[in-house]
Amino acid sequence: MIGRLILTLFHARTAAHVLHLTTRSYAAHVALNEFYEGIISLTDRLAEAYSGAYGLIEFPETPYRAPSSAEELMEDVMAALNKYATKCWSPQDTYLENIADEIRALASGTLYKLSYLK
């Protein structure tokens, strides 16, 4: 499950970059830039911390799916975190949940900028 979550987050970076390059909204362009620059370092921290506690991650084949909108992408990121994070580690591993919360904050902040800063 952690492998699927990590791949989902890595795919989100690519999707955000594509949306960043194709939007006609300056606010969306900037918000998506902040997201794709931030998501990789946070995802890498999560993967490394998880691997240190639980061992190397096995990655399933997960096809890339382009979202129809930037808002959908942020909602997909939040849904993946909510679906997988609670099943991937023990509740005592608060450091992993803290990193997941940083990713949630990045996605939520990006969703705010996409929704309200036109």
C-alpha cells in the first residue's frame, strides 16, 4: 500500500507540472508550481522515513492517469492520503503521520489558491 501511495504522489507531481504549463490562469500557474516543487521533497521524506522503519518499499505497477483539472488532482492527493496513510503504518509512528499532514497541507493550500485566487 505504501508503494501505491508514493507512486500516486510522484504521479501528482508530473500531473501538476503538465497542468502548470497548460493553464491560462496566472494564479493557477503559480500555485501549481509551488505544489510540484514541494511534493517531491515531502514524498521523498515520507518514503525514506517509512523505509527506515519498515524496510524497502515495493512498488506496484500503477499507470499514470492525467486528471481533468488541477482541483481534481488536489482532491486525488487528499483521497490517496486518507485511503492509504492510516493503513501503512502504526498509529505510534506520528513522525510518518506528520509528513503525511505536511503533504495534506500542501495540497489543501494549493486547492485554496486554485479555488479562490483567480
